[in-house]
Amino acid sequence: MSREKSSRVSALYILAGKGKPGRKTKAVEVVEGKGIPGDAHFEDARAPVSIAAADIEDWMAGQDTQGLCFERFKANLWIRIPQEELKRVGKGTQLTCGEAVLEITNGKGRCFPECARVKQGLPCLLREACWYAVCVSGGIIREGDLVEIRQKNNE
């Protein structure tokens, strides 16, 4: 059956497009088979919803060496998630957030060789705590909603 429900939605954004700031909101509708209406990736078949662990923002801000993606990365859904739960999230994981169910399709892409962190051999937590998902069951997600993390087979 399902596991712990100690993860929570900490922030929600509708992203208008590359280089444009996201619009913070208290709730979003997520449409099954699509994403968030008004978001630039609403109809992206592979990854209409971007998700990140909320601790990543604090981690990025505290780094002396800034990664290439630090300024570029934006997410629709920021989740406060315990460290031990991070390892359970990956391709195929389902997240029940409020009324919606999202399924992780993939994680953050490859690192760029021109990134200062790559050049210095430094780790980047963006690769471990950022994901892309499709909506398998639509509904409303609100800031503060509990997030249930489970595998497709209900583990």
C-alpha cells in the first residue's frame, strides 16, 4: 500500500516560458494527459509538469560555485520532502498531490560540460531532486497539500 505522507507542496508556479519569471499561485488545476493550463509546457507530451524538492533552492543559494542551471531551472511544483524519501522518487513513481496524481517520466537531463560545477568536479543536487511528470489523474493541487509517494504497483 502507500507509504509515508510527510511530504507537502510548499510552492506552486505557472511558468509562462523560457526567460520569463514564473507566477506564484496558491492552487493550480492539473489536466489529465496534459499539465497546468496557462503554463508554457501545458501540452508537452513527455513532461508537462516540473517538480523539485524545496530544499534545492536553499542548497543552490548556499553554494560558492554556481552551476549553469541554477539561474535557468524553474519548477511548477516545489515539494518539502524528507531526505530519506528523495531516493524513492524516480521514473515511474506516482505522486498524489491534493486531488491530482502525477507520474514521474524522467529526471533532470545531463549536466553541461561548460558548467563551473562540472569543470570543478562538484556535485549538483539538481540531478537528484528535480523531475518531470505527466498527469495521470487531474484535479486541483494547493499549497500545503500532503504528497503521497508511491510506485505504480502501490509500494
